[in-house]
Amino acid sequence: MAVERLERINSLLKRVIAESMFSVMQGDSVAPGLFTVTDVSCGKDLRDATVRVSVFGDDELKELGLQHLKHNAKKFQAIINREVRMKFTPRLVFQLDRSLEKGDEVLAILDKLPPIAD
């Protein structure tokens, strides 16, 4: 399978999952607005997809949010099955993405550095 095609599929799945977050997570104890879908990576056979999400909040809320996403994975798969024409609907595996936090830490360190004199 061409790399470009796989990238398009990953992008499409990312959009569908992000757009369906509010409808799927409606009524959960974790607000759907706290989630950001940062990346989706499908396997070459398109049967599995890893969804990386960032959750706004403390570590306890992040773990709780990840558990809610894992619990609702079948609902996301049903939406993908309905909205995206694919031979197989990929099984979704959610992972916590901490890259945004690490970026914030780097920016905070850079802000603390004294300015460079010319």
C-alpha cells in the first residue's frame, strides 16, 4: 500500500474520531472538550489503529479519560464503519500522548532563561 494512501486514511480517521468525540462521550464524567486527538496510525493491513490523545488535566484525570475512551472504542468503531468506506473497520487502541506537555515544559524552561545580550 502506498505511504500517501495510508497517510490519507490516518488523517481521515483522525478527523472522524475527533468530530465524533462529543457525541460518543456525551454524558460521561469526563468532558469531551478535554480531549485532543493528536495522531492516528493504522497498521499496513488497516485492521488496527493506534489513536494518540492528549487530555487536559492532572494525571488522575488523564488516566480516567483514557479509560473512558477505551470503554467507548466500539462506539467510535461503529461511527467509522458508518462514515468511512473501508474493507475492514480498524480496531482502535487509545494511548495517552504526553508530547504537548513536554513541549510546554521546554517552553517554560526557555522563558526562564535570561535574554541574550547583543
